[in-house]
Amino acid sequence: MKLVKGIIDFVMDILETVAFIGSIFIVIYLFILTPNQVKGASMEPNFQDGNYILTSRITYRFRQPQRGDVIVLKAPSNPDIEYIKRIIGLPGDTIMIKDGNVYVNEKEIPEQFTSAATNVWQDGFSKEGVPFTVPAGDLFVMGDNRPRSSDSREFGPIPENSVIGVVFYRYYPVNEVGAIINPLPLSWR
């Protein structure tokens, strides 16, 4: 009888430990950080299809979004799909795309992180040479691989509340493991 009680106590201790660790994992996953996988080519050359990244869900509780931040957001057309994009414009910023360049508040943004000139889509939101002011509570986002990115040029600005979090770390592939650094100079953020 003592042996059975000892086994039951041992099993209960293990179950309590598993439940405790599982609870911590769920809290971290839902409220603090989330692993994501990059799908598609919209962020090349900086993020490749199949890269694994960590997204902080709490960073924007402590600071405002900045131009150049890489974020994960809910797709405007289907909130069950997640996009990875870079913030280009903040609320109140005036964005203009002209001759393949992006202008924020009438200054050309230094985009050494893009893979190609910035185009506009024929039936898209952004028009060549036409300025647009980002409304309060919204962000203007673009992929780094401009010809292959569905982004604010196509669907317009996104609500800030559609942002899941800011990408802060890449953990796969092994040769690219490390922190994700905002490439824009501080004066542009």
C-alpha cells in the first residue's frame, strides 16, 4: 500500500510540474513573445523564406513603433494570416513614392535594406508621385523586396492594433542567428 501511495505521489508531482511549466509557456507565448516563420519572399534579402524569428508582443507597451522596425501583423484581408513587414511611416507622416524612391515628410528615406527600387501597383493604394498622410492610429508598412511584397502600397495603412509584435531575434538558420537591428539612423526613426 505504501508503494502504491508513493507511486501516486510521484506521478502527481510530475503532473504538477508539467502543468506549471505548461502554464508558464502559454503565458509567455500569448503575452510576451511568439515564434514565427517567414513565409514568402517579401522581406528578401534580409529575411528568407523559412527563417525562424521571435516576435516581442510587449515592446510597444514600453515604447512607440519606430520607422525601420520589422513587425509581424495580421493581414488586412484575412486576420488569420500573418505578414512580416517594415514600418516606413508613422501616424502623421506624409509618404510619397516617386521614381522608385520613398519619401517621408519630403525627405528621401535611406533604404539600404531594400532589394529593388520601390514600385507602385496600378490599382493599389499608393500612386506615383502622390503624397499621402498616415492617419492617427495607423502605420504605413512595406516589405524589403518591393516588387514581391503585398503591403501598404497595395492595401493602404494598417491599424496599429493589427500589429502582433516587433521582430527582435532570428534563431534559424544557424548561420544567421542574432538580434534584429533597426537599420535606419536614429534621426530617421
